[in-house]
Amino acid sequence: MEVLKGAAVTAAIKEQVQGMMEGLEGQPPKLAIVRVGERPDDLSYERGAMKRMEAFGLRAQSYAFPEEINGEDFKEAFAAINRDPDVTGILLLKPLPPQIPEREIEAIIDPAKDLDGISPVNMAKVFAGEADGFAPCTAEAVVEVLKAYGIPISGKRAVIVGRSLVVGRPLAMLLLKENATVTVCHTRTKNLEEECRRAEILVAAAGRAKMLGASHVGEQAVVIDVGINVDEDGKLCGDVDFASIDGRAAMATPVPGGVGAVTTAVLAKHLAQAAKRSRGL
Amino acid sequence: MEVLKGAAVTAAIKEQVQGMMEGLEGQPPKLAIVRVGERPDDLSYERGAMKRMEAFGLRAQSYAFPEEINGEDFKEAFAAINRDPDVTGILLLKPLPPQIPEREIEAIIDPAKDLDGISPVNMAKVFAGEADGFAPCTAEAVVEVLKAYGIPISGKRAVIVGRSLVVGRPLAMLLLKENATVTVCHTRTKNLEEECRRAEILVAAAGRAKMLGASHVGEQAVVIDVGINVDEDGKLCGDVDFASIDGRAAMATPVPGGVGAVTTAVLAKHLAQAAKRSRGL
């Protein structure tokens, strides 16, 4: 089984981003990472994103707010970041605590700065298959992995396990646009094993540690694992039991070191795109 | 094979709409049908919609513009209809001629009056599975037919042939919300027959006369035909060769007299919903 490492994909995206930055004058584009509270997942993702921006020659700044912040105060602060002409793009770490009206924030965010595609305008663009918006980075990272490794998508049977608004559903739209025949499975799917075994491209995006194993994987399938979970030993693992599918799948992404790393590279690419679009390029 | 006629579904929706109208004071809600040019399809749909609104005790008015209207003039006229407080909801017949920037019109339309779900806000709501927007009427009509006939959706394998923005993709979202396992097929799908035969619920929304026949239909499948085409003899027909699937499918909608009739009933329901929401009910 060929292991599809994220690093090679990330390196290719870095080159693209550097190409996009050529001729862009002034300060490098700046990413604002907006975080409420101190969830370990958020902190870890933030650290990864900060490092990636730096490595790509881009700026990043974290805007952190206390967990208990008043909803109105947060809205005001968020609106100010959103308006700041020095901020090229925004990543809002979610979920937000309950006192903050998430929908209102998503409606406030400038679609041109909405790098993770949470605004209705960008959601509609992903749904409509338009290329001038921003798709959620994780969903797009899956397509980047497939393309970077030259895996054909058109006409292939792609099965996505998970129907979330950040991965499953937008990815279904992105893969349809690439002409895959797309099936979306979820907790209510009957005979999940059979559905998954039919996949030529199987994407695990359910958020449950090692829930897919050899019995879910068809021979010669390409398996893309979006899950980031912690197993019983406290170690990072994906939604796929990686060891069990070796010898069955043709190719698979590991966790860690697979799609996760690519997600922040896509974020950087979106930041560069936002910078170019804001200058009318 | 049980024939799933639209009339029974329409009658049930009529009752719902009348229930919704009880206690609504003043003039009945008004539908504005906006048409550019005189395409026979549009005229026929317009006539059907006008009749349906009348039968349901709702108002409807057609706003027709010449095929050659200047894009700016149309935008202005459309904005005035959109602003008119007497207009409760709008149906814009599409496609528009090339000189009219369709995207701009979709961005202008008040999401609260956008009964056929063409605005980015409503598209995003359908994508996100939120119930307070408007889905495209034809996509929703499919779900109404299934529900009216008591056909279980949860956990079923639903296969949709066609990935259009008015039927295939929004319907995929609506069926996912009902917990179906959803597959979307299209022109680039390999082995369409095999994919379709696996369907417990098969939806034909490709827009090609009689393209699906007995070899596409699994035993005991429920077949919903969204197509409205004209066959070689000039007669109305669906995307399914209806005669050929008799004895194979468990149930199927005919064309005409199936989903088509339900679409205008859903439009009427959306009009009543728009009226209630505009009054804060």
C-alpha cells in the first residue's frame, strides 16, 4: 500500500503560493486567527497554522478572547478585525461558546476574507460549483491530495463517510465538480461496509477513531482519512484503522502526516488568493 | 406497479396551505411571476402556477418583459417588484437571456421573497440543512411525494440522476437531511445502470427523454421522475420510460401528472410561508 504523505502535497502548494505572491507589493498578506477560549484542539491547530504561514512567507496573528466573553462584545471585536484593512483573511476557530450567536458571526464575515468558507455567500458558491469563493479548507485539502498524487477522480465512485458542513457536504460538491459519482454515508446508513467497499475513492470524515477497517475497503481503493482523533492509548489516530487496511487498499493517507498538514497549506493558498483578489488580480 | 399520482399530494398540500392561511388578515399573499420573453415552457409553467394560486385562494400576477430588454432596465424593474410591499413572493423564470446578469439578480432578490431558492442565502440554508429558507420547489416536491405516500426515506439508498442546481444538488441535501444514503450520478458516471439498480429510491432528474428504463430499475424500487420532455411523437414524457418499468418498480410517478403538478403546490406553500414569516408568525 502506497502511503500518501501530506508533506509532498504541502510542498507543491507552497510553490503555488510563492508563485502567486510574485509581484505582490507591500507587506505579505496577513491571516487573523480568531479564537475564543483555550481548547487544546484549537491551540494545536492555531500553532500549526501560524507555523505554516511563516514557512510560506505570510503573516499571521492570533486574536484570542476569553471563553466567557459577552456575545455583543465579541461581535463588536470580530467586526473590527473583519474591517481592518491590514487583515487579508480570517480563520475563526469553531465551535464558539453558546453565548455567541455563531450564525450572526458567519453572516458578518466579509466573504472576500472568509478563508474557511463559513459565510452563506461562500457556501452558496461551493454548492453552485463556482470557483471564485472559498471552500472549507479541509474539504479542499482532500481534493488537493488526490490531484497532487495524480489520482483520477472523473467517473470514479467516491464514497464519503460523514455529512458535516465542514467536510462531508462541501467535499461532495467539490468531488461532483470533478465528475466523480458521489455517495454520502452517515450514521443512519444501512450496511456501511458494503457501501464503502464499492468506493474507488473512500473518504473517512466521520470523526470517530478507527471506525473504518479492512472490511470497509475495496481492493485497490484509495483511502483518504480526514479524521483527527485520540485512541485508547492517547495517541493521534484517524477514522481509519490504518494498520488493518495495509495490503488491501492501493493507497492511503496516514494520521498524523496526511490530510491534516495539507489543510493549513490550503489555508495559506486561500490567504494568497484573498490578497490577489483584493488587489483586483 | 403503483402509480404515484401528483394530484393526491397536491390535495394534501392544499389543506396545509389553507390551514396556514387561517387567521391571516388582509389580502391573500401575492405571487409575482417574473418572465423575460415568451418561451413556451415558461408560458406553460406560468399558466399552471397562476391556476394553482387561484385554486389555493392566493393571488398571482405575471410581470412579463420583452426578450430584448436592456440588462440595466430589467434590473431596475426587478428591484421595484422585489421592493413592492404588496408582493409576498417571487418566482423568476429562468434561464434569462444573456444580456441580463443572472447572478446579480439572484443577489438582489430578497431571501424572504425568494420562493424558488435562487438567492445565495437560501442556497446556503439548503446546504446547511436549515428549515427557515426556501429550497427549489422541484427538489422539495420530490420529498413531498415520498412523504405523502408514506415512503420511508431514512436509511434508504437514494440515487439521483442529475446534478443540476435546481434539482439534483439541492435534492441531495434534502434527502441527506431525511437520513437517506445519497448517491448523485450524472453524464460522467460509469455504469449508470448498475448504480441506478442499487437504488431503493431512484430520482430521475437528468432532463433527457426516457433515458432510464427497466435495466436501470431495481426490483421493488420507488421511481420518482422529475423530467419534463417531449418525445419523438411530440408527446410529454419524463426521463423514465414509464411503460418499460411496469412490473419491475414497486411504485413510480407518471409524466405528466406526477411531480410536475406538485411543484406549483410547493410554490403555493412557500408563498403562504413567506406571508406568515413576513408577519412574524
